[in-house]
Amino acid sequence: MIRALALAAASLVLAVAGFAIAGPASAATCMVRLPESLSSTSERARPMVPGKCKPRQGTHRTARPVDPMKQIRNRMIAGKEVSYKELQALADSGDNLAQLHLAKRIEADNDPATLDAAARYYRRAAENGRTSAIRPLIRLLNADVFLDQPKNLASSQQLLEKLAAGGDAVARDGLIGMYRAGKPFGLDPARADELLVASAKGGDAKAALDLAFTLLSGTPEPAEIEEAKGYLEVAATSETLNIRTMAENLLRTLEPQLTASTETTQ
């Protein structure tokens, strides 16, 4: 009986080996475990013999390509060395943090000939949602970096108007100051007032306080004092202590002033 089992096993080995040898020359050959005989009672592991590969057996997974922009960004975020060329490539790919860092690097060179490039990258960073780029953009605009570049000047104005309309106080205050100073977008006090009124009516406490100060400047009429009181009431709800305190103090002083103004007109 044992001899018969041994002969059967040997025949199976030869059959498997013969199949592997007789297979197509192009077929991949792998080491496979000998199938267990139905009549075998042995608990030993079956031997490994050459055989046909199973699907994906004997193959290696192809490594995913690494995005070079991602590698540069990871080094930039980690504070590691990133060359100017690498940073520019990342910035030009649309990364707003790289655009901000590149603008800072260009500006740090303190070269008047390249400050317009810094302003462009600040603008692109702001366009892509990096709000910390708005203030340095305004600073460079006030320095007339786009004095002879009307397209860049117009694009910057459009961006600041869009941001101001969206409630960005830095963009709004920058535009108001520029329109009142007359540069770089030209003198437009009416537009400055429109921006201030829209923000104040929208509940912006700082804008409300600024507008109240504007109304109270010089010798205000009773109607202007009354209007200023409305804006001061908005400012008095501010979570910012100095804005709230100034608004409350002005409100306390306005009632006597309003009464005096009314008596004067009578």
C-alpha cells in the first residue's frame, strides 16, 4: 500500500514537472506547492515544484510616480531649503503659499526693478485665497510699483474691489485710503464713502465707527449727528474693546451736542 502511494506521488511530480516543461516558452514559471493526494494521510507540508504562475504571482507592483511639486511643497512647509527655481515652479503651478513665499523672497532682495514681480505674486496669492498677501500687495501698490503698468494696476484694483465686496476689511480700508489719497487708482472720494457706508450698514463695527467720525468732523448738522449716532450704536456692539469703548464714549457726548445744535438752528 505504501509503495503504491509513493509511486502515485512520484507520478504526480513527474506529471507536474512535465506540464511545466511542456508549457509555452513564454509562460512564467513559479514555484508552487504540490497538491495534496486524496489518498494521502501525511500531515507534512507538500514539496514545492516548478509550475504555472497564478495571476499576479511573480510580478512586482509598479511604484507610483512621485509628484515633484508635492515634494517641493513638503520641503517648503518643513522649512527646508528650496531653491528659487523650485519655489517659482511651485508658485506658477498655482500654489498660493508658494506664491506668498516667492513674493516675500523677491521683495527681500530690495531691488526696485523686481518689486513689480513681488506685487504680482502677492496678487496671485490673494486671488487664490491667501488673505495674508493682501496687506503687502496694498503696500506695494501705494509705492507705485505698477505706475507704468496699467493692466496690472487695473487687475489689482478689480481684485481689491472684489475682496472688499466680500467683506474683507483690509482690502476695503486699503481702497478707501487709495481713493481718498488719489493714488494709484485716482481720486474717488465718492467711491470711498460708498465702501464705508456699505460696510457700516452691513454691520462692520470698524467701518461704522469710521463713518461716524467722518460725519462728526467739522461742524456737523443735527441730521448728521443723528446719523452718526446710528453708526456708533453699531460700533458699540463690537467685540473689539477699543472700538466699543470709543463708540460708547462718543455716544455719551453726542446728546448735549445734538441739543446745542438744535438750539442754534432755532
